[in-house]
Amino acid sequence: MVALEKTLDLIFPQKCLECGCPSDEDLCPLCNRRIKCVENLCTRCATPLKSGTFHGCGNCIDKDYAFDVALALYKYEGLSNVLHTFKYRASIKAAKVVKRLILEALNGLPLQDTLEKAKVVTFIPMHWARRFLREFNSAEFIARTVSEHLKIPCEKLLERTKLTERQVNLSGKERWKNPEGSFKVITANLPQTLILVDDVATTLATLNEAAKTLKEAGANKVICLTLARA
Ligand SMILES: [Zn+2]
Ligand SMILES: [Zn+2]
């Protein structure tokens, strides 16, 4: 993949990964400025807020989540093309940009003391059939970056027990039902407090189902962390 990307760079001039304009950098200065970390958010559902940080907002008032905290580093808008390239094309360039963005945003997150208490960073796993085809789990890459930064070990704790429809292909209601019963815990040594990572959070249904599975197996506190909140 690296060799291929280098060859392509020689044939085609470099482009900004987000807007596609000619750019010497992976992100042009304009996109770089536009991509902003989430500064204020609801720590219960990771919804970006105009001001202040609260645990509970209008978006989650009627929801009953299995996880305890949900945080997001960026808004999905402004980052959608980078994320698409990162997720579906396993691009080294996009992964480099994503890694930099994660490291830039992590220190600004609220609840640093809560994060530091986690014993393990884990991630939403891919079904083996998807992994076989795509060979890259974006959630795992993000989890490993977070793990390095927080100096908390990264471990795979969950496995997919069924191949579900992709969440992006479903409506809101279907998205909530789709992940039901699709995870199992694969360790006998489940930590009490853990960080559960995914790439993009939209309905939080996948994170909720994974958190429910972890809680049923004995986890006490699940802190969800996503790169982007749609
Ligand atoms: Zn750009
Ligand atoms: Zn909320």
C-alpha cells in the first residue's frame, strides 16, 4: 500500500484529502482550519453543544444507554471525506492525518480523570468476513492511538457473533435494532472500567449494544469514545 501510494503521488499531483484541491499537504490550509475539535459536548451522548459541557441534553433526555459516558473528538461534517478514505481505502495518508487529529484533540477532552481511571482501551470489532475483505478496522486503529497516548493497554474484548447490515444503509429505527445480540465478550478477565472506541457515532446503537454486552459480562463503567459525532 505504501509503495502504491508513492507511485500514485508521482503520477498524480497531491490533493487535499478532504476537499480534493491541489495541495502539498494531506490537508489544505483551509480544511485544516475548518476541522475543529469538539469543545463543548454532552458527556452522556457525545452531542456537540454550543456552549458548556453537560451530562445530559435535549438529544438524550429520553434515552436509556448501557454506557456511562460518551465522548467525541470531532464533528463528522468537515471530516467526512478524510474518514471515508481512512475507513474504506485503508489509506496510509488518511491514517496519518487521523492519528494527528486524535492526538491534537485528546488533551482537550472533558473528564480527563475519568479517562485516566480506565484499565483498558477496547474497540468495536469487525466481523471476520468484513475484516477479511477490508483488512483494516478503523476503530481498532483509533483505539491503539488513544491507548498509546493515555498509556493504557489496548485489548480486543469483543467479537462479532453475526454479520449485520451496515448501519449507514439503515433508517434510524432499524439502526437501533440492527446490532442487537451481535457481540460476545472473549475474555474471562474483564476490567471494571474501560474505554470503548468506535470511528463514527450516529445513533450510538452499536456502542450501546457493545456496552450492554460488556456490562452483562461484569464491566462496571463503560466510557465510549469516538473520533467523530454525526
Ligand atoms: Zn482541503
Ligand atoms: Zn446528551
